[in-house]
Amino acid sequence: MRLSNPRRAAAGVTLAVAGLLATAVPAATAAPTAPPAPAPAPAAVPAAAAAAAAPDIPLSNVKAHLSQFQSIASANGGNRAHGRAGYQASLNYVKGKLDAAGYTTTVQSFTASGSTGYNLIAEWPGGDPDDVLMAGSHLDSVSSGAGINDNGSGSAAVLETALAVSRAQLEPTKKLKFAWWGAEELGLVGSRYYVNNLSSGERARISGYLNLDMVASPNAGYFVYDDDPVLEKTFQDYFTGIGVPTEIETEGDGRSDHAPFKSVGIPVGGLFTGASRTKTSAQAQKWGGTAGQAFDRCYHSSCDTTSNINDPALDRNSDALAHTVWALGTEEPPPPGDVYENTDDVAIPDYGSAVTSPITVSGRTGNAPAALRVGVDIKHTWRGDLVIDLLAPDGTAYRLKNASGGDSADNVITTYTVDASSETANGTWRLRVQDVARYDTGRIDSWRLTF
């Protein structure tokens, strides 16, 4: 996990190339005189995944991979950092497991800090090549330690999930790809290189990227990324099913390998158990552990070894990833439906009044569907400022997105699903967007309704 301290463009940008700052991302908050956001409204409902049953991921298998990473580090100067022998040995270990399991593996090289780095991509046979689901983690450690929680834990969970796909001889509907990134600790170098070298068509074919970074912190919390409603809900469904409460992940928002994917409009989700932030009393009451202590006291330190692992957290997060890969990777694609689209640009005033873009639907009978799909393409320099609603012909508002002070990425390019079955289909539907904080600009590029 790499943390930085992003600032708004108006104030400049600070980017830590190595290491991690202990401060959280500053919130993008509206000034006291900001125009009020639209009133609370019925929420959009993410599409439910028609999931095949995922297997239980054996904790012993995941821990066996961690033991291998520890042995590799111990034999190679105590770390698995970019440009060091320990990283190369870690990559060879993971690749060997995947090759033996029937994956097609690709090693992608890049240069960072004067050394050659490597990404490893594994592709499972079958599935729709135009609908790709990816799961990934960074494989490198910092130079000061073996990096068994950060991020051997995520790397081992992703590896064992990939191996479970092979053991089950899963026949997914989506193309499944798994990735292990290099040089994350130097600034997301490997994942950014991968995304930047994808064509626009290749990017468009990735329907989701799932990121696991630090999923076994010894004083663990259970944090889920809230960047995409469908991916978030699929993870949440697993934790709800086992009775474990979760919170929205904010400590590492935009500061791990999901960020390059998110910046080009690819839906992202993920899991995290905390780094250097302190667990509150309320969190300790909710999850156990010690209030007033960091989630991981060995974060980026030499004591991040196999003794720095929370077994229940590692087990639960590994199973949550498998649940999500099975749920999303085997779901049947939605029927094509009838599409109504507005491609006219609408400027979004900075820190101003809400704007709307209309779509008129006619010639239909009855009500709108219970799974009305709302495709949104909004170009904006700070998406966290935006509140987005769908307005039905009778004026009923369905909340698609709330403003979020920690959401520092740009653009909103995604599809929401709304239960609009109580609404008459015919009439003028509107997308309403408001920017509730200063210093950023954007426009509604296009949007569409799929009935």
C-alpha cells in the first residue's frame, strides 16, 4: 500500500515517490455558502449478480503462499522490493503456480528508478473477451521488510483465488484475468504502466477491476471500496452473509493499484484492513482488536513478517474475493434492451446550481423496468464534488451518486441500475448533476437509458 497526499490542482500536487505519508487525503468540502445538494432521494439499486456458488478458499493454502514470500525475502536481503532479487523470485513463484494450473501468463516489463520492473498477468481460458473481469494486487514490498501483510496478503489471496478457479475448472461468462503489479511502492508504477499501454478498445472491454492491498492487518478493520455500486454491493453481500460489518475504505482511497484503472473510467472495487491509521473505540467495539492502536503497527517496517498476519481477516477477505469473482464472472449478461440516449454536452457549473439533461421516451406501454440501466459519461476534474440523480417523468428523484470528499479521481463513467418499476415508462426523464464544491470543471458528455 502506497499513500500520498493529493491536493486540488489549484493548490498544486504533492506526490510521494517512495514511502507513505501518515496523513489522510484532505476532504474536498464545500464552503459554508455552497448551494445545497438535491434532497435525499430513492437510491439506485445495483444489479444483483446471479452467482454460481464460490468455493471456500482454504486459509492454509493462502498462508502457505505467505510462508513462501517470507522465505524468499529471508534469502534475498530481507525484502521483495522493486529491482531486488526478492521481487524476481516472488514473481517466478507466482508464475510457476499459475502456469501449472493452466493459465496463460504474460510478464510485462517497465523501468522505474533505474531498474527493470515486472507485472505478471494471468488469463483463464474461456469467457467473453469483450467483457473482462480483473483482480489484482501489488507483489512488491518496501526495501525495509518482507512485506507479508503489505502486500503478500493481497497477492496470496488473489493467487489462491486464481488457483481455485483452476481447481473448479470454472467456465465463466466473462474473461477472467489476474494481475500482480510491480513497483507499487514507488508510486503505482507497474499498474499505471499497464493501463497506459492499453488501447481505448482494451480499456472499454474491462468491466471491472478488483484490488486487494493489505487484507490481513493484525488489528484489522473491514473496509470496502465504494467506487462502483455493483462491485461494492457484491463484496458487501458476502460480509453481510457472514455477519461482519464493514466501513467504506478511505485511508488508501486512490493510493493503490486501482487508481490508474479508475482514472480512465474502468469500474473498480476492492478490500482493505487498514494501515497506519488508528482504530477508534467504535471500530474496536465493532470488530474487536485494540482501540488507539494502528491497524498495522508494522506497516512498512521490518516486523511485517508472517507473524504480522490476522488469520480471520485473511480468511474472510480471501473468501470475499472468491465470492465476487464467482458472482460477477459467471453472471449472465443482461439482455440488450431498448436504448434511449442524449449525446448533447451540458456544462456543469463549478460550485453552482444543478443542471439537467433530458431524454424523452415514447411508444412504450406500462411502467419502466425494475432494472432500468442508467449509463452515465460525465467528464469532470474532481468527481467527488458531484451529486447525480435520475429524475423520473413525474419528478421523483433516484440518487445515483453522492458527493464524497475522499473521491479525488476524475470522470464518472459507469452504469447504475434503478428500480423504476413504479414509474410510467413514457415521458421525459432527466439526469440531474450538481457540483457542490469549488475549483473544478466538467460536463455531461452523454447519458443513456436502457429499458
